[in-house]
Amino acid sequence: MPPTIPPEHDDGDWPVDPGRPLGLRLLALLGALSFVMLGLSSLAPLLHPPQRQPPAWPDRPGAEGRA
């Protein structure tokens, strides 16, 4: 059973939530944006397929280091 308020203290209004301070709101917004950017950056390689590299020819200079 919820606690009852004595009738002399009940003014009939709903309790007012003062909300959160501006610093905490900005911190929460920064955290949410960071979470979204982390998700997008992890999906970015799936959206862009890797570029095809031409095969290395042994007669080209500098081709010895490629495998």
C-alpha cells in the first residue's frame, strides 16, 4: 500500500521534477553521441567494400616487397 499524505499537506498538485543540471544533460548528450559515432564507425567498413588491388608483376620495379 502506498504511503498516504495527510490531507493538510496535500495541495492537489502533482510533484514537480526539477530535472537535471545543465552539466549532466550535456554529459549525457556527449555520451549518447559518442555511442552513436562508435556504432557508425564500426559499420562503415561494411558499407564500403575494400578496393581491389592490381596483381603485383615481377617485372615492375618495387614489386619485390609485395606479396
